[in-house]
Amino acid sequence: MHHREPFETTTPRPTPRTMTKVRRPSRPWKDLGCTPRSLCMSLRDVLRDARGSLAAGGVDAQAIAMLVERHKLGPFLGQQLGISLRPALPAAIQERIDASVSRQAEITAACLAGFAGIADRFGKAGVPLVMLKGAALGERLFGGAAHRGYWDLDILVHEHDRERAGRLLEKEGFTRTASVLFSERLSALFSHGFDYERHDLKVDLHWCLSRAPGFRIDSSAMMRRGVMVDVGGRQTPLLSLEDELVFELVSMFADIQRGGLRLQALVDLFVMLRQLPGIVWEDFFARRNAEGCETVCRGVLGIFLSILALEEEFPALAAAVGDIPSFDQSLIVLASGGGAGKAKLWAAVRMPVSPLTYAAWWAISLPFRMAASHPSLKRHAPVRAPG
């Protein structure tokens, strides 16, 4: 992979296609058919490439199935396990992995085609954008846009371009499915993004990384530091790798807080950190302190090291993080469920504001955040007529 400075580019646009509707699995830690502990231990085995364990039949088939179905790791497992290890898995698990790989190829084609059209339209209108997560992380971390599990396309624009970006998406045939309270402008003060949908694609339009109180992360500066990377054959603007790491950590913090973190995020982090061997963690945390998210990043990295037992793999990070929770402590936080007290308390004590300030912000912003993101409040995009 080669990083380049941002520049204008034109590449052939992939042929649009209608994407099969993908149901997003909810409740990643509930009704698994196995214990959360087994889930995490199975992932540890996969990351360690535990050939002996798998060959000896030591795999927890249900845990592997849940890594595929609930935690979006099918494409990763399809790569990681390889041909030589496939016979060690039950046929039903092999079929699940293969199905997820095929489904991801379809989603990826739709995302890349959709991004080509969006990027061309935004470029002509003079609205800069950056691709986030999804295909970007697949290409950057796993060697291919379809080698990571995701459902939609995420893009980041400058906050002052939010309204124009929304109108441009509508000209591309998208409908805003996120509901707003009172007005879009007011709701945007409490949300970091709105969902848009077209017959073939869902797009998450972001204009900041987080609206959490006390955060001072300059998303526009991140965009200006961006690099161009070949994603699916097109030169595509992405965040710098360190900024991508910050975005990942802040996103993981929000997911942990609501009980929705999928283990794919830990795999993303594992591969990302291997690409940052020279990072000076004291300097990294000093920069996060200036942005108000140092304790948040430390907390997420502590859970990451604990759940996957990676203190020896990343000794400098472990030393910089300091107080790393035990595996059991981390598992309680991750698997406690959305809105549960332990996850909320874990998050609250790591916020850069007082508990009272955080509680007040949470109460005031809740109606706006619920309107924008709760599935039962989503608006419905028009159904395209056949033909």
C-alpha cells in the first residue's frame, strides 16, 4: 500500500447494482449460544493462529459462528483460517464463513460504486470528503476492500459543509433516514452524523467524530492531514493512520458505553497497531489530552490489551496505559448489555467533564440522539419502482 499526498483524480466508475438488503444483527453479547468468555478466547486463538488447537478439534464451533454472525468477522476469518485449516471446522461453520465472504463482496461492490458517484459529485461542488471505516479499513488493514465486514459507506465532511453535503447526497438519489427533532440544524448540534439511504446503498454522513461533552477533536484538521490511498482501484482520501486510530478509539468508546461493541473493532485495532510500530505513546496521549479524549483512549486500549492478552505483543503500549484491567473486569464491561450500569459507569468516569455535567448533557441531548439513531424512529427511503 502506498500513501500519497491528496490530489484530484478521475477513475472509471464501477457499475452500480442493487444491493441485497442486509439485516444488521443486534445485541452482539446476548443470546449467543456460548459464553462471552468462549467468544473472546476463540478470537484469541484465531489471532494467535492456533493451528494445533484447531487441528485437534479444540475450536468452539458456536463461538466461531457468533464471531461471524454477530461480530462481523466472517471475511477476516475467511482469510485468517486459510485452506489448510478449513477441514478443522465443521461444514456448517465453513458455509457460514463462505456466505459472509460472498455477501461482503456484494456489499463492497455497492459501496465502491456509490462512493465513486458521491465523490465525483462532491468534487464538482467543491465539497471535500474522506472515506471512513468500511472499505477504507478493509483495504488499509486487511489487503482488500472486501476483506473486512461492514454494511454501509461512511464519509466525513467539514462541519460547515454538512448542509451542502446532505443536498448533494439527495441529488445522488439518497434520502435522509435519520429523523430530526425540531430542525436538522438543531439536531446536528447533538449528533455526529445522519444516515442516508438509496435503493442500493446506505451512507453515514459524518461531520465530526463525536459530540460528547469535553471533546475538542478537530475533525477538519484531520481531513486536512488526510492521505490518498488506492481503495478498490480508485485513489481515495482517507485519514492519516494516527487519526484513524483516534477515530477508532472514540467510536469503540461509544459502542462500549451502549453495550454494542463488536469484536471486529478489536481486530481492527490489533492490525492497525502493528502498522504503527514507531509510535511514541507518551506523545500520542499528550496529543489526546489536548483534544480532551486521553482517558477515553486509555480506557479502550486497556480493554483491548486485556481481552486479547496482548501486553507482551505491545509492551510499550502496555507500559504507557499503565493500569490494565483484568480479563474478567473487561468482559463484564463489554458484555453487560446496552444501557447497563457497569458499562455506563465505566464510561462516565473516563469522560473529560464532571459526572454532573455529563449527566446534564446526556439528558438534554438524548431526545435528539434518539431521533437521529434509534431504529424505530428511522424515516423510510422511497422504494424504487421495478425496471
